[in-house]
Amino acid sequence: MSVSRLPLVAALLVLPVLLSAQRRGSAGAGAATPPGGVSTSTKSRQKIDKDPVKENRNPIPSTKDLEKENMVNFVLDKKKDLKLSNDEVNALKQINDHARDTVAAPMKSLDSIAGELKRGGDRAAASMFAPQFVAEVRFQYDAFLKEALSKLSEEHQKAASDLIEARRKELAPDKPGS
């Protein structure tokens, strides 16, 4: 196993344990529960978790949103517009397949985190681990895009770069004042 994947594997092993421990709470087995079956701390946490500002703020992008950032796949979708040769298309398909395989683990982890959040999981753990997985996916996509562009002719590189720039602007979140 390579050294660069060691933190990813460690996070994959530790995350479920942390989320499971957070779900159970720290009250312990002998803690008394008031009538109604819900402790005061749980009630206050539920009230905080129902904060509409927090509900509208999604801490992690969905895997579908991240897949839209795969610019190698985007260039493949635009192969007719770019008039790519069969050799270029085949090279891009191989790179895209390799990219999908490479980001499968962090994407699966993000899906797990999102599912845990839907079940009321720990937001702190999610906000700690999710950005690392998102950064890993984006880093890999960028690396594979560089490799893919190197397989294109100069003319196709320029046209693809222009399309990619427009696509990234389209995917960028709207910023106030922009």
C-alpha cells in the first residue's frame, strides 16, 4: 500500500467508529432518562440541529455534484464538438476509467458520511473528514485532466481548455456580489 493512501485508509477505518460512538452518546449505560424517553441534552441538540440556517447549508457536495467536476468525462461528452480522433477518444476513455476507479473509495466514503448525516450523525466528524475526501477527489480529477489533455493535439487542447473553463464557471457556486 502506498504511503499516500495510508491516511485515506486510516480515515476509512476510524470514521465509522467515531460516528457510531457519537450516535450512542456519552451518557453511558447507567444514565437515567427522564419521562418521555428523551434526555434534556438530546432535546436541546435536536433543537440546535433543526436550525434552518444549518439545514440549508450543506457541508459536503453530493457525489453526483463531484462527478460533474470530472472534466475528462466532460471532454469525452464533447468529443463530437471537439472533433476528436478515435485514438484520442480511446486514450481519454482509458484515463476516465482509471480516474473513476481511483476516486471510487473517497466517493464511497462521502456517500457514507452523507447517509450518516441524514440519520442524524455527527456533523463535527463529517465536517472534519468530508473536506479531505472532497479534496482527494478534486486533486485526482485535476491530475487525470492534465494527463488527458496531454493526449490531445494542440488544436484540441485549446478547444477543450476553453470548454472546460466555461464548464467550471457554470459549476462554480454563485457568490454574492458577483
